Amino acid sequence: MNVNDLKIVLKVAEQKSIKQAAESMDLLVATASAAVKRVETSLGVTLFQRSTRKLKITSAGEQALSQLAQAVALLNQVEQQSKHVLGTIEGEIRLSAPSDLGRNILLEWLDAFMDSYSKVSLKLHVSDSNVDFYRAPLDVALRYIPDNNESVYGFKICDVPRVVCASPAYLAQCGRPEHPADLTSHNSLLYELKGTLHHAWTFTRNGEKFPVRVGGNRAANDADLVRRWCVSGKGIAMKSALDMSTDLLSGRVVPILQEFTAPPTELWLICPSRQLITPAIRKLREHLTQHCQHLLDSMRVQGLIR
């Protein structure tokens, strides 16, 4: 049994909920559920009785969980002792990243990471397409929308607001929309992936939803191109706040419709197997989390995002 699976099972027992346990550990619910199933299969014991509303520990589970808690405590002790002995971060990281984030934000962070850990080497794959770990030579992928595959293990990096923005030049020429409905008379810059055009934008305000179907004369399957069009004054874009962070902080684009909230997203570092989570990848996760949080905090201080 994998020690990470055991930790997830103990957290499920503590929270009496797979969903709450997953959220507290920044995991996908599917990942936590799969971990429980693997441990139960290995033990040959049903640890939890599941229903649509609640989860209850079985009598056999009570005994097994007590012993598993002791085992995990001992393994944690061994792990801490090993860290003091080893302490070396090294090896190759084969990383996939989204086009916009990868080219314009991530490169500088990765350079700083490799300066800190000189024994780490990097192979970077930039693409907005979903990663097939079984076809591509990759270890981990940084993605805004995690793959709901039970075989995928993931770390949540941060919550990411979406912003609707445009350049000052575009707004001076075409006017500033004050309501989502006003977007129908503006040129929207659209993102297309696998033949699907993302032209249905939804906003909320005080619990009320405002769906709008937007249109425009430009669409691309590369998120970086959408950003560049927005900066050059070609129209209005709905984008990840991280992707637009440098442009927002510099004033090259400005946020609009801030009284309304666009659906947020999450940034995840995903991996096909727990066995591929090396000390270097764990350090990379810490590094990315710190930089993302700092960037988001900088935008919040300036009132660019909520």
C-alpha cells in the first residue's frame, strides 16, 4: 500500500466525508475515492459504509484504521529522518504547461527554481491540449482544469479568478461595457480547443446569473494569441488572471465588469502516478504555489481582481 493512500484514508475517517477530505488535502474527489478503494482492496476489508448523504466507519474499519494510523506515524518519522540525511534535490523534470502561462509567466519562475537547485534539469512542453501521459514523455503537467481520471494524482496550486479585460485603446475607441449584455455589441476574442468555440460567457452578481453569447472576428486555439490580441487593442478577452497578470499590473490592459464575477478556475499540477512524485517535483510545487500566491496578492492589492 502507498503511504499517500493511507494518509488519504485517515483523513476521510477524520472528516467522515471523501469530498471534505479531498478538499482539505487539495486533491480531486476522484483521487481520494480511488485511494480508499485501493486500500480496501489491499486489506480485503470494507473500511467505510457509503450512502448518498453520509459515510460511516465499519467495525472492521475501526480496528484497521487504528493500526494504519500507527503505521503512518512511524513512516512519517522515518521520512523526516531520511530528509535530514539526504536533503538532495536532483533529477530531470519533464513538465507540460499551458501556452500563455508557460511562455510569459512560468519561464522566469522555472529559471529561479533551477538556479536554486542546480542538479535539476528541465524539459518543458508548452501546449493547451490535454496531456496523454501514456503517449507523451512527461512526468507532470500544469493545467487549469484537472483531468478527472482516477489514475491521475494531483496537487492543487491555487484558485485562479478569471478577468474580463481590454486595452485602454480599445475602450477609448469602442466604449466600456457596463453590463454583460453590452458585450454583444463588442468584439470578443475567443478561445477554441478541439473544435469547440468558447463563446458562451457566464457572469454572476449577488447570486444572479447573467449568461451571454459573445462574438468576434478573432479566435485561436492558443491562449497566448488571445492575450496578445487583447493587449494590442483588438477586442475584449475573458482570461485567467495569472495569464493576464503582467499586462494588468503594467496597465497594458484594464479589468472591466468588475461588479460581476466570471467563473473562477483552479491551477493543478497533475501526474499519472504517485511513484513519479519525486522530491524535485514536490519542491517545484512549493515554488509554484508561492509565486502564484504572490502574484495574485499583488493584483488584489491594486484592486485588479477580488
